[in-house]
Amino acid sequence: MTLDTEVIWVLARSTGTAALVALTLSILTGIALRTGTFAWLSHNRGVRVVHGFLTVLWIPLSLGHVIALLFDRYAQIGLVDLVIPFGVSYGRAASGLGTISAQLMVVVLLSTWLRARLTTGQWRAFHRLSYVAFAAAFAHGIMSGTDLANPAVAALAWAAALGVTLVAVRRLVVARGVAVSAARATRS
């Protein structure tokens, strides 16, 4: 039995888009939980549950994306390409960024599951790789096809990038302000 080429294409693109949305929302809720950026949300159990759910939701969506691509005769992605980035002939840079993003998110997920065995600094360092993973996933999506010709998909992608960028910049500004205030207090 063979799957219809169009069905595979739709599965690959829809699961990839949904995985990016889950990753975006996971990063945004994670920032809300861990920083003073959104202090009013930082102790909200609902936000914590949503963050955990989105992190777990990313896994099957990404797996669905990858499995569909393995069956896509046009993309010609093999099992080795899931481990070694930039090896495919079609869309080498885009596919490589997708592989790197997935690998980084696996590291982030493993660090979450091993959090009790890591120091806070180690866990934060691993967890901050999610920003790099998001950037790679976003670039992968932008570079890998014609999906952005659809205005709804383009709006979703750019809104995700803008949202994460603005919140991450705000987080850095707030963190820097706290550090400067602490340094001033120490000198006084």
C-alpha cells in the first residue's frame, strides 16, 4: 500500500506547522513561568500545566512531521538525515536546520526529565537552547517550501517569530534591569 503524495505533503506540512505553534507557545509559557517578564503569570498553575502539555505535544507533532517526510518521495529524506544535518540534496540548508532544531529540542526535553540530577545553572543552560531550536525551526519553515504563499500560514509564522522575539527581548531587558539594580544596591 502506498500513501498518496498529496496526503503525505499535507501531513508533513500540517504537523510541521502545528509543531512550530506548540514550540512557540511552550517557549512563551516557559518565559511566563520562569521570569519576572510576566510576573502575574509566573505562579499560575494553569500556565504551568499548559507549558508541560505543549512540551509533550511537540513530540508527536514533530514525529508525525518527520515520519511523513520519510515517505515523501520529493523530499527524499532518509533515516541518516534525521541524525546528520545538511546531507539531503533537496533543500539542504532548510532540512539541516530542521534536523538541528529537533536535536536541540530533544536535548531540552532530556534536561527537563533529568532536572533533579542537574544543577539549576546546568538546567537553565540546556533549557535556553529552546530559543536556538525555535530560531532553527522558524528558519526551516521559512526556507523549506511554498507554504508561506498562503497568507494565513505566513501570518501565523511571522506572528510566532515576532511574539517570541518581543517576549525574549523583554525578558532580557527585565533581567538586565534586575541585575543593574542589584549591583547598585550592593555598592550602596
